[in-house]
Amino acid sequence: MKQMTRRVFGVAGFALLLATSASFAQQPPPVRIRGQIEKIEGDVLDIKTRNGELAFVKASLADIQVGKFIGVTAMPQADGSQKAIAIHIFLDAQKGVVADRHTPWDLQPGSTMTNAIVDTTVAGVDGQVIMVKYKDGEKKIIVPPNATIVAYAPGDKSELKPGAQIIIFGATKQADGSLTTPAISVGRGGVTPPM
């Protein structure tokens, strides 16, 4: 396990598991950090990074309804569909803020992330089949019974404490080697973000 120190700025309000999307012109690419908070000193967090299967605040297939904005971590299949590893249901307020798109992802080698609106959902032979649409296209998502399904909920800085499982999107590396971020997504009740 690798020990890292992260500096946090502008943490007046958090959205639990808020995926941020921004472009940083002429800066190093944003960094994603997954791990557990070990220690907090002011605005400096010591985070022990980790990899592995993750979970969030639980949700179910019944919560994935037509018109919902979801994020799907998946593995591409030979027929062009995506087999879901995890699905997170965004807050309604995140529509139009979080980019809708299909992109490579770093949870597992070859994995993808699709942020999109649910167009249809039907039961299939290999699991639930969800058609999602995003700005540049659409994807057929197969949701096997073992896929993790979670939902975002409002969060608070007070939830950042030792032992909390977190994921940070869009961290930027500073000259001193530390990373800064405008938001931290934290698992509530001992759960770990699945992305």
C-alpha cells in the first residue's frame, strides 16, 4: 500500500460521491485517487491508497428508471455491449454538470465509464438490459446479478475522517508534489465507492 498526502481546498460543501468533470487547459491531467483516510491535519489528508472491488450506499435495479442519469463502470463485450461492474445513480442536480460520455476507465484493465441517461430497461437472459444515451451515442448495458448498484446522496465535510473510504476526481498535482481538489466523494456507513 502506498501512503500519499493530499491537500484539500474549498471543501465548504460536498456531494457524496460527486463526480466532477472539468477540463484543465495546459495543466497536467487530473488524477483519480481511491483509498482510505488515515489521518487529517487541518486541510491535509493522509490517504492510504488501495485497489479492489468497491461498494457505495446501496441501491437496486428498481432505482434505475427511464430518464435517470447514471454512471456505468463496465467491460466491453465482443458484440459491442458493455457488461456492468458497477452502476452509480447520479443526483438529479448532477445532470448537465457531470459530462455525459463514454470513455476508458482505470478501475480494471480495459474498463470503461459511461455517463448517460437511461432510455430503456428490460429483463434479459444474462441480466437486466439497459439502453443508455449520451451526447455522442448510446450503449447497451448488460447488468449481471453481481453488479454493484449505488446512489449519490448529499454529503458533508464532517464525513471526512480516519477510516472513511473515498474517491477523488480531478485532483491536480502541485509543484510540491501534493494534490488539490475542489471536492471529495466519500462512502457513507463504511461503504467504499465502486468506481
